[in-house]
Amino acid sequence: MKICSYCGKENGDAMLFCTGCGTTLSVPDETNPAPEKQSNVLGARSATIILLVFLIAQIFFGAMLAMIVASGIHTPNQQWDSQVPTVMFLTTVLAGVAMVYVSIVMIPGHLKDTRPSGAAWILGRPANIAKALVIGLVVAIFAHVANKAMGAHISRHGSSTLARIFTENPTQKLWYIGGILLAPLPEELLFRGILYGGYQKSFGSVCATITTTVIFLLFHLPKVIYSLPSIAGIIGLGLVALWSRLHFKAIGPAVALHFGYNAVLVIFAFSETWR
């Protein structure tokens, strides 16, 4: 159905001119727009697909890079350990690129939507970014102090991995630090952007908050499983980053908050090597 923009008369879809006034019918009827394709809607389905793409990309690129590195190693033990930070850094970069590309292809119209049901992929105001960065620093310091106060034992294979790598592989410090400080960008774009927006639209705010926080925890569980206070820290980080994304209506502050949190982890890891 075409509606004449001049006289308002309804005309058939095949009509080129209004039967009432003769005006050219070049504008289609916008009262009943075509429904958006399911593949272009940000919901639980599309958000989960993008999550799986990110995880599969990490596994694929990690395995490929590990095979490339292993093929050139003749004495595996020490030489492989020295290459782990490089592999982790490149895997994070490549998986993040894959996630962003798929998001742009699947849900381009929702990426800059700042509503809770959108991805909110915008930088945000500099003042809000600065505030979120400070919040991230404070949360990380509080988590570290609480960890020490509770007398949590940190295994050599647990959170102290940072300090161990800084001590045993000094030439790889920059690669490892780069990976830690780069991780907040793809993780926030995914967890507080795509996942929360999609799940919030499909299931509501409470379910979306719980689901994305649990997935975020599971994603980091291998790194914090040896320290229960660290698990609480990851949950706290996820919730505060989500608050930042919703409060400032942008993903930029959430990235800054996560960056500040990770930066404090790096600083404390370095402090362990100075003792």
C-alpha cells in the first residue's frame, strides 16, 4: 500500500501516480515498515553466536599460534614458557578482531544503541571515562587488600603466575603486560556490550546481569580458581563494569574501569618481583 504524501489517499503498491491528485508515488508506505531480519536483531540468539565466535576464535588462533611456535622449538621447556605471553597477546588481538567483525556483519544497527538493550559501542564523555578509570583502580586495590587481609593462599600455578613470568621471562614482560591491558577492550565490547544488550532484550535486566556475570566469571575461572577472594574480585569487577556501562550509557567507561583494574594487577605483580 502506498500513501500519497500530498493528499493522503491510499493507492495500490503497483500504482506509480496517486489516483486522487496525480502526484508521483515515489515514497513507499512507512506506516507498516518491513520487519527487521532475525539475523540483524540483537537478542539472546545473536549475542550467544557472537560469544561462541569469540571463544572458538581464541581456541583456533591459540592452537595455530602454539603449533607455529612449537615447530621452531627444539628444547620445549624453557623456550615454550618464554613464548606463552606472545601467543596469549596475539590470540587476544585476533579473537577480538573476529568478534568485532562478526558483530558488525550481524547487528550493525544495534552497536551504537545506548539503551540497555543495545551494545552501546561508543566512547563516551572523557570525564566519565576518567571517573570509571578511578573506580577501577579503587576496586582493584580494595580487592587486593581484602585478599591479603583474608590471608588467601595463592598457588604458584594461580594468580602468582604474573609475578613468576615477570621474574623468569623478563624479555616477555611487554608482551604479557600488553595482553593484560588489551584484554578489557574486547571483553567489555562482548560482555557488557553485546551479551548484556542481547540478553536484556530477550530475558530482562536481572537475568541478563546474572547470566553475563556468570559467563564472565567462567571465562576467567582458570586464572582465579586457586584464590576464592579473587573470584569475588572478578564478580565485583563484572558488576561494577556493568553499572558503569549503564550509568554512563557508553562502553568506553566500562573499558576504562576494566583497564584500571588490570593495571593495578600488573603493578602488584611487579611489586612481588621487587621483594
